[in-house]
Amino acid sequence: MWKRTRPRRDMADVNVYTAGRLNEMARSLGLLARSCTDHMNEEKGLTRDDALAAMQMSAAMVCGDCSRCNLYSDSEKEDSYYLYYLLRAFEQKGRVEAGDMPRLFQETCRRREEYIQQLNRHLGRATMNLEWKNRFLESRDTVMIQFRELAVILEEFAHQMEQATDITAQKEEAVRRLFKAHHMAVDNLLLLEYENRRREAYLTVHALGGRCVTAKDAAALFGQAVGSRNWYAPPDTRTLITRQTGTIRFMEQGDYRMLYGVARISKAGEAVSGDNYTFSSALPGQVVMSLSDGMGSGEQASQESSRVVELTGQLLETGFSARAALKMVNTILMLTGLEQHPATLDLCCVDLYTGVLEAMKLGAVATFVLHEGTAEVLEAGGVPAGVISQAEPALLSKKLWDGDRVVMVTDGVLDACPGTEKELSFKEYLEGMELKSPQDMAERLLRFACQSGAVRDDMTVLAAGIWKRE
């Protein structure tokens, strides 16, 4: 709680001190992550030592004093080609066969079948141990990734605090006067402006005369006092101002607003679509749209894609950057055993202060941005989430203007479009459409994709429009 009598320069001092401490914490987390980086790319397959150990154990159990073939002693040599051939044969076929053994072994060994059986057994045990080791290394790598991304979050927050300007003195008198006229007393006020011109306010206030004022009404009054109508009380702040003193937070809305519409249909014969989507404005000054296509169709695919979009949303709300969130989701899916059931992830984040769209994709198809009748295709190849542990999301950026439209689709929509050039066909239809509401756009685009007849895959169209606030 801020004291009214405290000099304003104290707030700047606190910001500088806090930013410094956050930077120190970020550096510590970064050093901790780098301490394990040297081993993150170590070999994760069976090694020469694993093969030698398996041969030694097999010989101890089968060969006894026999030294006719000298198989183990020959394999110990650094230039032994056979040892690597043995490992590749086992990895490719899952077992070593008699034909994979050296000719001398085949001609002289009296217990060939027993030896090969023991060799396969010990190589199989080494493989199982290796799987556990790799799983541990993947878990450790996930923790290191979290440390690195948390360090980035702290650095960004520290930078934000350093760049925040205290502009309370410019608006304080007007705010106090207007609130008093509406039976509220402002005990303390802090008004900050960030480098992207976003403003945020903290008021310590109480109502007079036993009255009660909603946070929504108070935000409108505050906007009137500072000369901007686009102020609101976020969900995580107080909802009411009563006679009991409390601190409430107001935030300024961005220069843009967005509306969306969605149209979807399940694969023929399926009751549930394997596609899932979100459209969220929970983050201050930002809209997040995500679309995920689970492998296959039906209930299983729906659960997988739902999990992907939910995890992404939770990470974004926590403070992870979009790129970090996608990488984290990919790693989590790898560790939880969904390698056989991957899901694509298509993410669009729009800054409502600047109108800049950032699109990030893991295995997703193209996104279309319509500006003044011309559609631009934002596309990137790649594998779905949960397939490759170090998969990098493709990042694309685009400035949006008043009236622009953004269209996200799953692969079922493009695959159903007529002609061989699917994206071109969809783009041409989009450019020729009469623009109405995003919901109308989504429905007409889905009908266009379905005109070929049977629905062979789940289809989802997510359309959004951006408009300048008046």
C-alpha cells in the first residue's frame, strides 16, 4: 500500500531495486540451466561398451574355457568393425540372428544357438536400461528448459519495470476530484505507462456514506478522469469498492478489438470432432487464438487436441512467451507418452496495442490474413507436437490493420478444397468473399470446403476480425 506523503521518486527507486533483483534471479536460473547443457546432446543409443558387456556376459554363461572363436577379444580392438555391425543389426531387427555372426563363430562354435540367445537377452536388457536413462535425461532437459524460460520471463519483467514511467502527478488531481464527486475517496494512486504506451493504475480507495461501487463503473470513471474511455478492471482485481479501504487495479484497453467466429464438422461417422480451438482475451492487451488437430478422429483425437490447447493456454497465462509455451507443450507430450498420438498446434497472438500478429506453428497448415481483398498465406512446415523432443515451432509475424481478417483452419479443410493446389483454391475463394461477420465468414468457408461431398476428415474454421477502437 502506498503512503500519500511518500515522495514520488521512492517509487522509481523501488522499481530499479526490484528490477535489479529480478535480473539477478534470471541470471542464476540461466546459469543453473547451462550447468546441464553440456550433456543434453549426449548419445542416446546403445554404445560400444554396451555391446562388449553383453558379449562378455554371454561368454561367461555359455563359453566357459572355450576360446576357439576369440569373438570377445577381437571385438575389444578399437578398429573392430564387427562390434558396430552387431549393434546396428540389433537396433534394426530387434535381435541378432545366426547370419549376423562372424564366419569363424558359425564354423567353430558348438553352442551357437545358446550363445546368440544369451547375447539377445543381454542386449535387450541394455536397451531397456537405456530407455529408462533416456527418459530421465528427457525429464532433466524439460526442467532445464523451464529454468531457461523462467529466466527469460524474469528478464522481460525486469525490463518492463525499468521502462515503466510514473505519470501519477499528471492525472492525480483529476482522479481524486472525480472520485470524490461520486462518493469515493482515493487514499493513494499509482499510474504507470510502459514502453508500448500501455497504461496501468493502482488505486487505494474506499466508498463514502455507506455506498458500494462496482469495479466496472469505477474503471469508467477513472477513464473519464484521465481522458480515455478504454479502461477496465481485470478479472483478478476487486469487483466492488466498499467503505473498507482496499487496492484495485485498472488497465487500459488496446487500440484494437477483435471478434471471432467458428464453424466445424466431424468426420463422417464420428460423433465427436478431433479438432479443438480457443479464443482468449485473458492476457492484458492480447488475444490468443489456438487450433489443434489430433491424429485421426473421434474421442481419442479430441482428448489429445483438447489437452494441447489447454496446456498452451495455461502456460501463456502464467507468463511464458508463445514460443516457450509451444516448446514446453511439445516436451510434456513427449514425456507423457503421447508420441504415438501427436497433435498439431497452430497459435496466433495479436497485440491489441500495436495490431501485430505473431503466428507459431507445430505441424499446422497455413494461416490466411485478408487485407483489402488480398489474402496472404502464412505457412510453415514441421512435425506435430509430441514427435521430436527438440522440435522448434515456426514463427511468423504480420502487422494487422483496421478491418483485416485472420483465418485459421485444420488440414481437413484444405484437403477437401477442389483442385490440386488446395491453398490456392482456398485463397481465391477467400479473396472473392463478401465480408460480413467473422461467424458468417467461418460458416461460408466451411461450406465451400464441404461442397465436394463426403466429409473424410474433421474440419474446423476459426475466423477473426480486427477493428480500431473509436
